Amino acid sequence: MKVLIPTPLLSYTKVPEIEASGATLMELLADLDRQYPGLRFRVIDEQNAMRPHMRFFVNGEQTFNIRQSLRPTDSVQLVQALSGG
């Protein structure tokens, strides 16, 4: 499936759109980490929780469930939230 990568993580993938697979978002992240070691740790923590600055969208809809089911035709977008003051 198509995965869109945010600019801050391009140091891992070198391109903004990549292909990965998984039956759940967690499996997709594992496949991404297999292809691009270290990427998974940048988006989820040691307890398998989404990092506060990351957002996940599946087919344009935000999800907070890393166990969400995925289909091969789905599109996943990782977004790094902006902060400021």
C-alpha cells in the first residue's frame, strides 16, 4: 500500500511516498522499520503508543488505533504535528 512520509522523516526514506504492507497499522510500521531501520521508533514509543507529535491517517481519516485493520488498497499518511508558541 502507498505510505506518505512527512518531511522530517525523509532522512530515512529519501522519498515522500513509499510502498509497505501490513494487515494492521502496527504491522505496517514493522514493515516500514524493516525497510527503513529506526523509522518506527520515531513514530511510536517503547509501549507501542503513538508519539504525541505524530498523526496517522488512513484513506484521509485520522486514526489513533495502531491495531486498525488495513487493506492493500489503503493509503496511509504519517503526519508530524507542528507546535509553536
